[in-house]
Amino acid sequence: MSSEESPLGFLVRAIAFAAEKHRHQRRKDAAASPYINHPIALANVLANEGGVFDPVVLCAAILHDTIEDTQTTAEELEGMFGSEVTAVVLEVTDDKNLDSHLRKRLQIEHAPHRSPQAKLVKLADKICNLRDLLSAPPKDWGAERKLDYFDWAAQVVAGVRGTHAGLEAIFDGLLAREGELGQARDWAARYYEH
Ligand code: ZN
């Protein structure tokens, strides 16, 4: 953010940039929602549920999947949004050259060592993903896979605890609803027995 730019202008610029980059992508839910809904949901959780108004954190939330899931480069982000935001985005970007099991393990291992800004983005990301799994899950995910995701997300969030009590409580509230996925599993088991 340059000295003459307002934090709101900076944030809106990030939203416009991310919307452009993700414009052809869809979520995996049955309705195939626009991908940009996800980064906007993170920023909404941070600002309006967590009271986080640091423009670096909000912009990093908006941009958090641009390097991982679009053609965006770190250099491009740095030129547009500066080194601070870019550093946070890079902290929450998985190395797609690694297989998904290793990437998931590294998220657990790296979480405690991330900056406070990156930990906030991680926390909001996992809150949004658990909400999506409870209300609008990927259409081809069975209960087992959703339960695995809940367990993994809990391990990642264990590494960021102590960052924001309010958001951690929101995450825990969602985690406690894991039983709703279990019911789905029982229902599915019964369904396939008959
Ligand atoms: Zn995400």
C-alpha cells in the first residue's frame, strides 16, 4: 500500500485483482459457486467476526489462493501489493510440486512457525472450509472424506492457537459439529445396506 492510498482502496484493489484471477474458477459444491466467494468469505470472517482490520491481513486473505491456484506470480503480487502482503500470501501457499499428503503434513508442521498475520489467514481459511463442508460440501465428497478434513484442519489449527481467541472459539464451535458429518456417514451406510 503506497502512502497516499487508503486502506479501503487497497482492499478493493485486491478484491478486483483476485476476482479477475479467479474468474474462470468454481468451487466444488453442488451449485459450483464462483471461486471468489471463498477468499471474500475469509476477509468477511476476519473483519466482521474477528474484528481484524489490518489491511495487510485482509488483503492477504483476499489474495491467499492466487499464487497456488492461478497463474499469479509472487513478483506480480509484490509489484501490485507490496512485499508485506506478498510475504503473508507466500506463507499460506502450498508447494504444488509436492504430493497432497506431504502438503497436508507440512501445513501441520509449519503452522506454529508462521507469522501472526499468516496464522489469522489460516484460521479464517479453516473456519470457511469447515462451514462449507457442513453446509455446501463438494458434491463428490463422502462423509469419511469430510471427517478426515475436519481432523486434519484441527491439527493445523492446533499449531496457530494463541493467535485470536474469538476466531479459535468459532473454529471450535464448528469442529464440535463433526457429529453432523458422522450422521451422514451412518445414513449413507444404512442407505447402501438396503
Ligand atoms: Zn482457501
